[in-house]
Amino acid sequence: MAEAKAPQQRGGQTEDVSAETLAEIGLRFEVDGEIATITLDRPDKRNAQTFATWSALARIGDSLPEQVRVVVVQGEGPSFSAGIDLRMFTPEGVPGQGSFGSAARLDSASFEQRIQEAQQGFRWLRRPEIVSIAAVHGHAIGAGFQLALSCDLRIVADDVKFCMKEPALGLVPDLTGTKPLVELVGLAKAIDICLTARFVEADEAMRIGLAERVVAGGDLAKAVQDKAAELLSTNRDAAAATKRLLQGAQSRTLEEQCAAEGAEQIKRLRAMFGGAA
């Protein structure tokens, strides 16, 4: 695998993210052909996340190489991610990054912008032109749970423990996790999971739709590799168009969805066989 140096730009202005910078933050980013892998790499801290983590994730998304079709998100060590680095709750905060206390003293516009920038590190994983897979083992708590929820698919080890910890800390989940959670498990179950801050383990995760597959811990990497290969076996443009249709389905009426399907199919057939622009 090779370090990705942002050879292609998908959105606005971007900044290359070097391997050295990512290592300081506690991340690795590698590209192997059409598959990119993001590894949370602070195993001594159970891959706890900080402001810098979220900023780096956003920059990775902004500079994702054009050829990438599958993005795998995984954690090094015994856990996927234990959530927020608890130093962010202290007056000192994380060196060079501040704390929640210092962020709370920002003016409203600046504070809102900081939250939006953090959310952007999660939102790009839903783009139609890629499929994102969370390879989850051990603890996926709070921000870790939301990072897994931001991915299209979740393949989990049998030791997984999901937990939406934020309400127990006096916070709300604000890293894009509430919408996919409700869509996956329903409102009542989402309320139960979030407002009790209880653990959801592998069997329940599979039963309620949080996980697409549960495997033994030693089989997780192979299961993710196999799924990536399956995803890459379909036509790239057709896959992106189909994902767009699926993502919009819940917000459309049947008639609107039929029209959207027709419009996408016209594009595909004209691309394959030629025709009017």
C-alpha cells in the first residue's frame, strides 16, 4: 500500500495530508488501487478522537484520490475507538487543540463553524461515488460509534460493543450519528440506545440492523477484504447511480422515486450505447 498524497481534488481547496502529520494525530491513510484504508492509530488511548482527528478525516475526504471506490475505516489495537479523548473535558484540554471549555467560549458563529468542520470529517464517507465499510472490533463508543454509523456498511467482530455515551457525559451526539441510527434501528430503539448509554453487543447489533455481518475477531480483515472485492465487481458508474437512488429513496414518494430511477437509467443507457445529450 502507498501513502495517499492527495493527487486529485473532489471538492473545494484542499491540503495534502502527509503520513508524518497523520501519525502525530494518530491516523494512517493508505491507498491500494481502488481501496483506501483509514486506520485510527492511537491504540494506547483506545483510538480516542480529538479536534485534530476530525479535521484530518475531513482533509482526507477532500483529497481522496479519484480512483478510490471503497474506503475502509478500522482501528488499531483492542478497540475501534473509545470515543472522545477525555482530556477535551479538562481545563487544559489537548495540547495545541484546546478543550470543550475553550470552544464553548467562542462566539456562536465560530462555535457552529467548528462543529460543522468536525462533522465534515464524517459526512464525506456517504458520498455516492464510494462505498465505506467500518471494520469494527472491541469498543465503538460515542464518536467511535458515530464514525461507524457514518459508513455505508458495518462488518463487526464478535467482541464489538457499541455505545452512544454522549448523553451520559451531558452532551448530544453531534457527529452525524443520529440520523443513520434512527434509519437503521427505528426511533424507539434509537431512543433506548442513546438515552440509556448502554452497550449494544454483536448479536443484538446484527439482529437490529447495526451490523451487516458478525465474524470472529481473527476473521474481520478477511471479511472486509472479501466485501470490498464484491463491491468492486460491479460497474463503477452504475454503482454510484444506484447508491444515489437508494440514498434519496426515503425522502421521495413512489412517483418521485420512479422518476429518479428513470432519469438515472436514461443516463446509463446513453452512456453505454450513445444517444441524445
